[in-house]
Amino acid sequence: MRIADVLRTKGSAVATIDPDVPVSELLRSLAEYNIGAIVVASPDGVVGIVSERDVVRHLHEIGADLLSSPVSAIMTTEVFTCSPTDTVDSLTVVMTERRFRHVPVLSDGRLVGIVSIGDVVKSRIGQLEQSQDQLQAYITQG
């Protein structure tokens, strides 16, 4: 199964935020969309990603002043991305080894979706259930 298949099932909508927006606005967006991470984008494309964990870690270090800081102050700038043609299995390995929970999906340098670890696990479970159904049908028919 490919990442494009996952996006077809879950949709390709991606919440993005400008790097100059204050962290307080980031928190509003995370709550409004009920998501755990937002892609930070500028006219040049993806420039970072920021998650709830990033907020918590920096809040612990900086305190309440963090809320007026720009998102660029807490975002991760080295963003691992994947393409729609990548396999779910290969992305599962990378996400597990590198401990990523969210991976933006790029096609020709354009943001076309985002995949979470939950999306990957759900996809893998679906594959396993389909294999089980096929094996059961083979056994009962044979």
C-alpha cells in the first residue's frame, strides 16, 4: 500500500501556519482542528513543523512569554517528508526509528497531505485484516 492510498482514505487537507504567527494562535489552531501538529509554511513551501510536544517543552523552558513568541522560535526546521508513492511499510519503519508522529507528504515540492502514526497503523491493521479474510476464505473453500 502506498501513501497515496492512505491520503485517498483520510483526505488530503493539511493545516498550515505562518512562521511569524504567535504561539498563542498556533494553540488556537491545534485546538480548533483537533490535531497534534501543524505544518509551518511560507510562500517558499514547507519550512518547519510544530507539535504539541514542541509547545510543552518550550513552555517548560520559557514560561508564559512563549505565547507571544513566533512559531518559528519553536518549530522543527529539519522536516522529514515523504511522497505519495512511498510505501506505508517503509514510512512505518522511518516513523518508528526516528520517533516521528507526523510526516508531511510532498509531490513535486508541493504539500499534498500529512500522515500521522495513527494513519499508518490504521492502514497496516486494514492490510492485516484483509490478509486474514483471504486466508480464511482460502481455507474454507479448499
